[in-house]
Amino acid sequence: MDSRNPEEIPAETCEELIARRLRLGSLVLAATVALSAVLDLAIRPGGFLPVAWIYGADFALVFLVQLASRHPQTRAHIIPVAVLAVILWNALFCSYAALSPREIPVPIAPSIVIVTAAALLFPWGLRLQSIVAGACVLTCAGTLVLAGRYADLDALHALASLLGAAVVSCVGAYLVDRRAHLVDRQTAGLRERNRLMREAAVRKDEFLASVSHELRTPVNVVLGYVDLLLDHSFGPLEPAQRDVLHRIARNAANLSNLINDLIDLSRIDAGRLKVEIGAVELQPLFADLSGVMEVLLSGHDVKFTSKIVPRCARVSADPERLKQIVSNLLVNAVKFTERGSITLSAEPRPDGSVALVVADTGIGIPSTAQRAIFEPFRRVHDPSLRVPGAGIGLSISSRLAHLMGGSLTVESEPGLGSRFTLVIPAVPEPPRAPGAAPDALRKVS
Ligand code: ADP
């Protein structure tokens, strides 16, 4: 699939389109002319020779058109070339009609086909179509007059049909022109709207980024003072005062996390967030996260386990960002699981990467919402559940996973639980010493 912005994809120009159709059309015409030459050879009462030059000229014209439509220099002037080719072809067919023996009704059908096909094939608008159609009618009338067939009823009838076809083709070209103008106007309007929306999105991102930066400093100051108070820097505290300060610290920390998430999101959107990839040992990371889970799950009816298959003990990632993603998945699992279990595991994948899986037995996510949860500010559960969060953790996690060369996906069944899989490139293990213990599941906690 072409991932470029549709406005950047070069569309086929009018000249290219005409050159392509001219090439194809002239081949079709050559085949028709060849067929009619065979018929003429077989049945023409006056013999084939008087009209042989017309066939010769026809094929020569096909050859020239093929050359002109391929040659870069003539292609630049393809519209006059096409106009000229159509008029010349028509002149050849008119000569043929004028030279036909009197017992053959005037064969003007090819001229009608040429005039109509030109209008259908070449999007050159009303002006050029009028020139082509007018020239075809005049050439036809002229050749019939020169051949002395002006009083011939068949000739007049044929000429009237050609005139009709010419008028219809011009009306068609006019209608197509009008529609094209309408589409052009609508496209220009849509482009302008698109530009304004993009500008608004950039302004919104800048606003979000600057507000987040402004908020971060005072929140950090609050956290700093609370720490000083809790450290007794301003004198001893009553238990009730400590309790209040702990609450302030917890809420300020939540606010600080949210602000950091917003800053991350705006940096990722602006392409300014850099990740520093290195080899990350999974065991210390899992041990660290298990400690956090112990605190988060205390008093909950939920069991936490984690396991690492030794063959995938190291991954290639940014250590801080990897921890941020897995922590976010675990915190979500805690928020949305009332009872049962939460597991964190690392498994090797056949393509050499590692899958870090966070699975829970919580409320699950409806299949219709499983894409939406990776978009910023999307929360899919009923607000009455009163689960805290702003709906940006997963969108940041999924973008960070991509920045680290991996991916984040979800499988979930409402009522049964969810399974988030973070795929990350592995760091190849050094070859095992002879006699070393075989791979086994190592328990981290
Ligand atoms: P937050 O958790 O802050 O709302 P996230 O981006 O991390 O934001 O998650 C978006 C939404 O995805 C959540 O609001 C929730 O509806 C859904 N979700 C995420 N993880 C889980 C999970 N483990 N179980 C059920 N729903 C989940």
C-alpha cells in the first residue's frame, strides 16, 4: 500500500493519459483498417488498387502516432498531435468514402466513430472537441463535393449523420467540462479544509505541549515541598497531618504522571521523541515490576505471576520506555480485574523477537473497541465504573513500541479477560556452554 499523503502521489497528467489512449486507440484502428483491407481485397467492385494508398497512409499514420506518443519531446505537445491525428484519420476515411464506387452507399461510419471516440477518449474539453468535430464535418463535406457527390442522396444522408454525431460529441464534451469544473472546485475546497484542519491540529498540539510544560513545574514544586514536610524538615507532624500529606503526594504524583504522558504524546506526534535502544535484561525488570504489583494488588483478590523463558532473557529496547509500556499494561490489568489472576510473561517468537504478554481475567474489551483503545483519549468502559485514567496510556505505549521496532496488540473476550502482547526485537543469546542446564521456565516471583 502507498503510505504517502494522497496529495503527494503524482496523478497521471492529462498529456500522459492522452498519449496512452492515443497509442491504444491507434492500434485498435490499425486492426480495424487491416480487416477492412482484407474485405476490400475480396469484394471491392473497382478493385483494391484505387484505395490502396489510403490503407498505406493509414498504417503510416498509426506508425507515426505510436512514435510521437512515445517520444518525450513530442509527448510534451501530445494534445496538438492527437488533434492532428484525429483530423488526418478522418480525412483518409473521407477520401475513401469519396472514392467508393457509386454502387456502394457512402461509407461514412468510420468518421462518425472517430468523432465520437475522440470525445470519449480524450479529455480535452469543449474547445478542442469543437475544432476536431468541425474539421471532420468540413473535410467530409469537402471531399464529397470534390468527388462530385454533393447531389448524391446517400452522401447527404451520411453527412447529416456525421453532423449529428459532431453536435452530440460537443454537447458531451461540454457536460464533461462542467462536471470537471465542479469537481475541481470541490477538490480545492476540500484541500483548503484539510490544510486548515492540519494547522488547527498543529496549534492544538503546541498548546497541549506548552500547557503541559507549564503545569509540570508547579506540580513538581508541590511534590518537593510535600517530601520536605514528610521528612520533618519543617518540624514533627501529627499522624493525621502525615495522612493528608500522603494523599496530596499521591494525587500530585498522579497529576505529574498525566502531565508526563501528555508531554510524551505531543513529542511523539511531533516526531521529537527519541528512544535509546540497548540490550535490556528482562529478569531485573520483571523483578522490579513484581514488587510494584505486590503493592498495587495488596487487599485485592487477584494473584500475580510472572515468568521468563530463558532463551529470551534479553531484548533490544529503551529500558525506561520498555518499563513504561509494561507498567502501563500491568496498571490497566489491575484497574480492570476484580478477581482471578494477572500474568506477565516473556516468550520467544519464531521470527527471533520476544513477546512480552500481560494477561488478565478482568472485564475484557468488546471486539468493536479493540482498535479504538490505541487512539489517544479513547476509553471504552462505562464512566460509571469510576476507573481512573485519561485514555492515553495505550496510545503512547503502542507508539513507543513502534519507535522501538516492535508492536503492541490485544486479544480480549468481554467477561473473560484481556491479553496484551508487546513484541520487541530480541538480543541473541551467546551460545550455551556444553553441559549447561536446558531451557526451563524461570520464575521471577
Ligand atoms: P486509561 O487506562 O488511562 O483509561 P489507556 O489508554 O491505558 O488509558 O486505556 C484505554 C482504555 O482501554 C481504558 O480506558 C479501558 O477502557 C481499556 N483497557 C485498557 N486495558 C484494559 C484491560 N486490561 N482490561 C479491560 N480494558 C482495558
